[in-house]
Amino acid sequence: MSTAPKRSLTTILATVVVFLTLSLVLYPQEGFKAGVDGLKLFWDVVFPSLLPFFILSELLLGIGVVHALGVLLEPLMRPLFSVPGVGAFALSMGLAAGYPMDAVITSKFRKNKLCTRIEGERMLAFTNTADPLFMFGAVAVGMFHSPQLGMLLAIAHYISAFLVGLLFKFYGVRTERRFREDDIVQETRVKGNIFKRAFGEMMRAREEDGRSFGKLLGDSVNDSMKTLLMILGFIIFFAVLFKVLTLSGIVPFLALPIEALFRMIGLDVNLVQSFVAGIFEIDIGSAMAAQTSAPLIEQVIIVSFIIAWSGLSVHAQVASVLTGTDIRMTPYMFARLLHAVLAGAFTLIFYNMGWGQSATEVFAPMLPMMAAVADPSQQHWFLSLIVLKNWLLLFGGVVVLALLFHFFKIARFVAWSSRSNRR
């Protein structure tokens, strides 16, 4: 009885793989072109924007800086999202570098025992976000030729992610109470001077790592390149997969129930193909939606949904990165669907409030940078620098906010103690 499902699954997988192989044989030229397009996307956008962050994250972990930041940021992240302070590092990396940076960081946290399994799944739920450069540059300017739409997409995207994080605060509470995990290396909820504890935690982590800086740097570059090559493989594979599925008639077949759903809720059926494409790959789906003849608000809603969903290509990258950990994909997939629905709803609300149309003057000084980001030929020489600058600003703001929150709690405690003594 127990082997029947495995045999059925194996049969289905074998049939699908054989079908895809035959489809690629039947359409070799189209498959080759799709693979080249995927490679170009990786080289122009993904590689220069992610490589510096992969290396820096490895270095920060090895030196112990992340462990220290976990102590500093614990007063902010624990009450809001029920995750350790290091979750802010994953969030800021995801905000600055985009998919799948947060999954890479969360996986390393779990392997280094900086979080429990439940906390890792909570982190993945709300830190898996698109970077601002993608929404402002590639989508708003490059696809819609409308910079003000970047503001609309970004606000809807990040507010939705924040709400998902607040909702997932209650995820796994019973499991945590029933099975308390005792494998956490870093325990940040200890009384005492927060800066002294942070410095002590950094020194402890550095001594535990033990590698020289040269060895650490070499391992960081080596591991980062391996991860990026894996991401490259997934990008090319899903680009080719979607192309052959379209040519073989599978994508039009999958679009039939979605077309019925779109008619039911009043969306333009011209967006069905782009929606199906976005289920597989975020860039292809977004570009197709921007090229349809549907009303602008409906185009933007679909693109917002696709960006939050992030595509099966990204999900496959996340699953591969999480290999070797006990973090499960089911909560992650549910969070992505919830994020996508919320992002689409907020996009409609904010569009009707006029947020998209009113942002032109605010972002006028950034138009040259946005146009350059949307132009792949100009990305190589400065994309990494822009992303790094954005991360420093984002993470610096989070650290300041966490410290203010911490000192506010201390001030409240001192005031309460003073009143108690007077009594």
C-alpha cells in the first residue's frame, strides 16, 4: 500500500520528463533562443546584483557580525514577527538584492543554528521580496515606461509583505510550545548591556568559526559562485520549459480555467496568457502583461500579483537553496500566494487613491538611474554599487529603529521603577 503512491508519482514524473524532452527535440531552435534569453537575463541582471551580496553575507557570518546584529535587532524583530534579530538581516538583504537572497540567508541561519525551523519558515514568509530596482527600473520604466508606477508597485508589495509577516507571527505557536527546540546556538534574550552582549556574541562566533580571513574569503567566493550557477541553471531551464510548453499547447490548455476565472471577476481575458507565464517566470509574465491591450489598472494588478508570487522558477531556486535544512516549502508557498493576493488588492486600492499618478515629481531626479537600470547594456558597471548603497541605507535604518525601540523600553522600565519606589 505504501509503495503505490511512489510508483504513481514516478510514472507521472517520467511521463512529464519524456514529454518535455520530446518537445525540446521538436522545437530545438525555439528552445535554444529561450535558453539564450535566460542566460542574458542572468548575466545582465542577476549576476551583478547578487554576487556581491552572496560574498558579503558569507563574510559577515564568518566574522560574527551577523551574530552581533542579531543581538541588537532582537528587541524589534521578536515582538513584531516572532523571529530572532538576525531576521532583520535576511529582510534587508531580500529588500536590496531581491529573490532568492533571503532564502540563501535563511538557509545559512538554520545551518548555523541561529533560528529554529519554525522561525526559519516565518522568516521566509515575509523576507522573500522583490528588490526596488526591479520594480522601479525593469518594470515601471522598462516595461510600462511610467516611473510613477514603480512607487505604486513598491508600496503595495512591501506593505503586503509586512502584513504577511505579522500574520505568520502566529504560525507554528502550538508546535513551538509542544516541541521546544534546544539546538539554538545564539540566545539573544539575555539581560545586560546590549552593546556589550553584541560584541561578546561577535567574538564568540568568530572564535567558533576559526578560519583565517583569506580562507574565509576564498570559501565565500567559491560558495557564492556555486549558488549563482545553480540559479543560472534554474533560470535557463524554466525559460526553455515555458517556451516548449507554449509551443506544444500545454500553456493554452492551462489558461482555460484561468480565463473562466478572469471572466467571473471581470478582468480582461487578454491578461490570461501573461498570468500563466507569470506563474512560471516573473520577468516573462510581467513583460507580457505590460504589452497587452488590457486597461492599465488591470495590467498593474496582474504584474503586482506576479511579482509577489515570484514564479515557479524562483520557488525552485528556494527549494534547492533550502536543501540540507529541515525548513519546509509548504508554509513558504502559502505565504507567496497570500502575498500575491494582498499585493494585487493593495495595488487596486492605492491606484484608485491616485498614488501612482502623484509620484512623478518625487521620483523625477531618479529617472536617469531608473532608465539605466532598465537598460541591460548599462547595468554591469554600476548595478552592484546601487544595490549595495540601498542595502546600507535600509539596514542602517532598521538598526537605528531597533536601538530606539530598545532604549524606549529601558526608559519605560526606569520610569516604572521610579514610580514604584516613590510609592
